[in-house]
Amino acid sequence: MNHPENNVVGNNNSNGCCCSAGLTTRPNSLESSEKENKLFPTQKLTVEGASCGACVDKIETTLLTVSDVKSASMDLSTGIATVVGTADLQSLIGALERVGFYAAAKQ
């Protein structure tokens, strides 16, 4: 994964990502609260192309820019993004694809 928006150049780590080597996951500060989960619908997306903590951050940040998203979290180990809110599925997928990730509704 190449992240020109983060001004990261070269130094690819072993999994092909250009982000800092050694980052495989990070604490998720954007997890939705139980209260939000009860008040708003939750959607799950499978996301391909994420390989490090910087990717997770980019995915969560991107999802949070979509209208009607209350919270977003990405689990790097499963490749699943969880979005709380009433955002349109196609808007979520389109936002992720614009920043270089492939996404689809989790079956």
C-alpha cells in the first residue's frame, strides 16, 4: 500500500506497506460506545489493502468523514471495519476506495 497523502516515501516493510516497519496494530481510540451501538445501526465492511497501524488510522479517519457516521473502527487482524450510524453503504465503500482500499459489505 502506498500512502502519498501521508508523505511516506520508500522503506517498504516486509508486508509491502510503505508505513513504518513493525506496526501491525494499534489501540483503537475510535471504538463506538455501547450507547451509540444501541441508538444507531451498525454496518460491517470487509476491507482489503490494510497492513499496518497507519492503514487502520487512514481507514477510520476516512470513514469518519462520511456524512451520518457516528463512529468507526477497524480491526486489522480480521480486516473488518465497523461503522455506527446511518451512512449509506455505497458512500462508505466509495470513500475507502478513493483513498486506495477495496471495501465491500461483510456477508
